[in-house]
Amino acid sequence: MIKSIINNYASSDCNLKDLRFATMSTLLYVGLFRSQELLDMKLCDLDVTDTYLEVRTYSLGNRKVSYSRIKELFKESLTKLGYDQSLYGLHSFRSGGATSLAHTLENNPSKERLLKLHGRWKTDLAKDMYIKESVDQRLSFVKNLGS
């Protein structure tokens, strides 16, 4: 879904509103941010380098976009892209990002701590609530029960 959003809203001929939405969506997904954390960010909190974007602090203050507006833009984009908007919320970015990262760590469980740090979760239980397993992954787990 995140690729569809970027392809449709961050094209070379996009307008500022679409580019802002694509940027917010990407930050929510890649940074595993809660929507409130994104809303509280200020430009001075960001440090852009050649290889990554660092978010230094979470400042409280004058928001330019409201939670309701981000949610509205998200729901509109889901409809435009052909997704059932009743199945998704803004936490879908955090959950989707966490799930993608967790699956890249399947062969390297020692990196689980980094995932927990990146998502700013205090417990494994909190982290695990965001990670979704596919039906195939769940079935592969129980296939060996009768062996």
C-alpha cells in the first residue's frame, strides 16, 4: 500500500498537497511514528543527511495539520487507490512498517532489540501487537504439529 501511495501522490507532476501527504505517509511508515508524534514534529526536529533522516526531538507546539485532516487525506487516498478504507487507520502505517521490518529480521533475531528501539516500544508485548503474520506464516507454524 505504501508504494501505491508514493507512486500516486509523489509523482513528478504532483501538487504540494499530494507531496505533503506522501511525505507524511512515508514518515509514519518508515519511522514507525504514532500519528500524534508526526503532528508534533517541527522542521527544526529534523536533520537531513546524505544517507538518512534523523528526528532529534519531539517538540510540542503549533501544528499545521490536524489529526482529522491526516485521517481524512488517508481515507480519501485509500478510496482513490481501490482499498477498503474501513480496514485501515493511521496506525496501519506503524503496523505495516513494523511488520516489514520484523520480516527482514526473521533470520537475525538478535536485531529484535533494534526494532523495539526504532518503534519506541518499552516491552516486547507492545511491539508484538503491531507485527502482523500472514495466514501462510501462521499455517506453516502448525503444519509440523502432527509430525
